[in-house]
Amino acid sequence: MSPCVAAYELQSGGDQCTIPIEVRIALNDLNRQLITYESVSEAQLGQLTDALRHRRVVALTGAGCSTESGIPDYRGPGTRRRARNPVQYREFVSDAMARKRYWARSVVGWPRLSQALPNAAHRALAVMEQSGIVRGLITQNVDRLHHAAGSNHIVELHGALAEVRCLTCGAIEPRDSVQKRLLALNPGWHEQRAELAPDGDAELPTESIERFRVAACQACAGILKPDVVFFGESVPREVVVDAWRLFDEGDALLVIGSSLAVFSGYRFVRRAAERNMFLAIVNIGPTRGDSLAHLRVSGRAGEVLSRLVERCLGPGCRIDFGDRSGNPVVPR
Ligand code: NAD
């Protein structure tokens, strides 16, 4: 068994796993580094470049765009079999224990999520927008990494974890401020070692969660909820309108790093197919939109997009897809 497969087998034990948490964290990190993929062929890149270069491209991005920044996805090769049970909207609003569980775990997960840096895929998309190839992004991600990379025209379909909303008065408070208040109520809580889960969540033992104290709205003492769309909740209407407006500006849809299992993203692929818009998908592994795509590129988003930028804009515009730091170079 290769070390990669061994690490994967061990880390996918889910909640039944008896391996100590420190070992699981180390194995997950190792696993992420070891899962490597065949480089995408020049022929495929050539097809993608030719198809997109003279079109008005709208990008639809998903969790796979951020895995190279260290944020796990839900349905990738390293996560597919992990036992996950994200909180449902109805449960969160009606059950105080569910809110306690959410915030207790989120306080541990937030520092790692908020410190994540944009990767080559985010940076390539920002360069493509600055150079006019990409009109804008519809993102399913909640990590704000497209903003951090310099993209401007972004519709966040599922909101952003960086903001927290009061369910009673609607006041918005930055997540960093809520984090400080939660830590004042629960000193040292964030120092627990835990495995980072998608959406800034973290795995914690149930018994420790019971003692956690939840913060309330500063304005009205109402219930606070991260300003993201939970499972079982609808995307706000004004966000859907903005997303369709952006979608209508394009004549090609480029999907990056999404399984398209969630309907709020998949509907754009369906509409693209109905309109016979050019549809390209860059993803590791299968997606729900594969049979509708004109072009399907299987590869790492960071690599594919940075090589696409280089082909579209020339070798002066090189984005290092092996490096998480530094800025893209745009020729003037
Ligand atoms: P998903 O987990 O269902 O699918 C991600 C896809 O990306 C998988 O098919 C995976 O194989 C692929 N992938 C992983 N790494 C990749 C890489 N480096 N290059 C190319 N492909 C890669 O994610 P989704 O379709 O976005 O749906 C999940 C939902 O969960 C979203 O609606 C989102 O709101 C939320 N979510 C967000 C984040 C985030 O903000 N970073 C992370 C996890 C989940």
C-alpha cells in the first residue's frame, strides 16, 4: 500500500476512528500533500485556452478552489468517506444545544480558516478578471479567498463566514469581533487541538461542548448566526438575482472545483446547457455537470488556471502554482 493510500485509509475512519487526534491531523496534512495528480496535457490546455480566450467568461467556483489553501472540501478524494454531519438551519434556529455545538467547534476552526491564504487558482482568476477574460465569479465558497486574491466582481451565493448576523434585529458583526467575545466567555477554548472540517468547523468531543458559553447580539441580545446559507436554508433572493445578472453577461461558463452536488450551483450549469452556452469544467473527479460540458479538464485548479493564464496572456504573466505566497505578475 502506498503511503498516500495508507494515510487516506487511516484518516477516513470518521467518528469511529480510534487514532489520537494529533496523529489524525498529521495524517490529514500528509495526505493532502501526497495526493498528486497527473499534470494536465498541453492538448487539453490548448483546447481550454482556445475556447475561452475570445469569450465572455463567467466562473462558478466551489470548495475545490480552496483545498490548495488548506481548507477541506466536502466531496473530494480525501474527504469523500469522512463522516460529516453539518448543522441544519432548522436545528440551529430551534435548538440551543445545536447552537452551542456549532459555536464551540467554530471557535476552534475559525483561526485556521481566517488565516488561510489565496492560492494560485484564486490569483489566476483575479488576473483573468483584471485582463477582461473573466467577467466575474459566482462562488459557492464562504472563505472570502477570492476577495483576498484581488477579484472584484464576486457574487457569494452562500454568504461568508467573516460576518455574523443577528436573527432578531439583523445587525451584522464581524466574525473576528464575535471570536473575541466568545473567547472572553470561554478562555483558552481555541487552544484545543482539533481536525479542521469544511466551513471553518472542527471536530470536538461532545462532553467538552456542554460547558461552552454562546455569545448573544450586542444590540438586542438576539441569536447570532454566521452569515452563510446553512443546509436546509435558501439562498437569499437578492443574491440569486445578482448571480443571474452576472451569469447573463457571459457566453461561457467555467466551473472550477465543484462537485455540483448542491443545486444552488448546479442550476447555472443547467441554464448554460439550455442556452447552449460554452461550458467547461475543471475539477478533480466527477461532477454532476459532466454530461453537459463541452470540455472537461481533470486536474488541480491551481495548476490548470495558472497555465491557462500564461497561455492567454503570455509567458510574462506567470503564476507559480506550487507556491501559496506572492502575487501574480500582470504585464502592463
Ligand atoms: P464539494 O466538496 O461538493 O466538491 C468539491 C470538488 O472539488 C470535488 O469534486 C473535489 O474532487 C474537487 N477538488 C478538490 N480539490 C481540488 C483542486 N485542487 N482542484 C480541482 N478540483 C478539486 O464542494 P462544492 O461543490 O463547492 O459544494 C460544497 C458546499 O459546501 C458549497 O456550497 C460551499 O458553500 C460549502 N463549502 C465551502 C468551503 C469553502 O468556502 N472553502 C469548503 C467546504 C464546503
